[in-house]
Amino acid sequence: CNALAPVVQDKRCWHRVTLHHLTYHALRERFPQMGSQMVCNAIYSVCRSSRMVYQHPASPFNLQKRPGAPLPRLQFTDSAPVYFDRHTLSLKDGKLSMYTLDGRMRFHLNLNPADQARFAEERLREIILARSPQGFQLSFTFQSAEDVAVESLEASAELPEYLLVLATNNELAENESLPTS
């Protein structure tokens, strides 16, 4: 993610497809141990965080509030979550399969019938592996067939603790401080 942040800042681009075209091959060369889909998931993560910082109406770094101002650089800490999708994580017959830097890992997953039905009937929107005080937590966000595909601009403007916004002193003086979670 931190390899992408300077490109986002320099090119002022966080549209996922465009950022993919700008960076994918260079990232694959720079990080050959990462699978191709893992690179795509890192691009997704950076675009998602960039939208929150640069476009959320409550963000002090919202571009509409600061036309022409330089973009602050985003920095992801080691505790940043890992995003998965249907290419890097699958669930079948009670077994969860995840593609990681160490190869494919498999786990037994006990699901009650209601949760099994959700996996069968609803579309998985996001899969996140995050650190928690107890270890790691895997969370699934579903989008039902009736839901409209809306990005999380309606969500809270609070920045997650794993994301830092590196702004100059002048930028900080001109803006109120960012809320954090």
C-alpha cells in the first residue's frame, strides 16, 4: 500500500481501474512474491482509503474544500488490514481457503444455517482480515441483491488507526484536525 501512496499523491489518481493501469506491472516487478490478485487487492485498499481522505465531505483534506491544494500523502502502518476478494478467499463445504504470501491456507469454518444462506444468496462486498486484541479477525460484508452499489462515503469520516495522513505544517494549520477512530 505504501508503494502506491506516492503515485496517488503525484498523479492525483485513486480511481481503481486507472490506478491499476498505472501501477500493476511495476508492483508485480517490485514485489514478485505477491500474487497478482493480492496486488489488485492492495490497489483496492489504497483507493478505498484515498476516497475517504480526499472525497469524504467531513474530511479536512476533501478536494472540494481545497481546490488546487497539494494532496497529503497517505501512509499505512503495519497494522493495516488485508482485503480479500473471491479470487483470494473462498468458502466451500465449511472450508475457508485464503491465498497469502505464504501460499494457500485452509481452515475449517463452522457456520450456522442462517450464515450459510447468506453466503449462498447474497453478494460478498468486502472481506477484511484485521488484527484484534485477541489475534486476527476475519469479517465479511454482504450486499444483498436489492442493495444499490454505493461506496462508503456515507460512512463515518473517522480515519482508521492504521492510516496516517502526512501533511505539511501549512496544510495542518489551514485545516481542522482529522478525527481518528
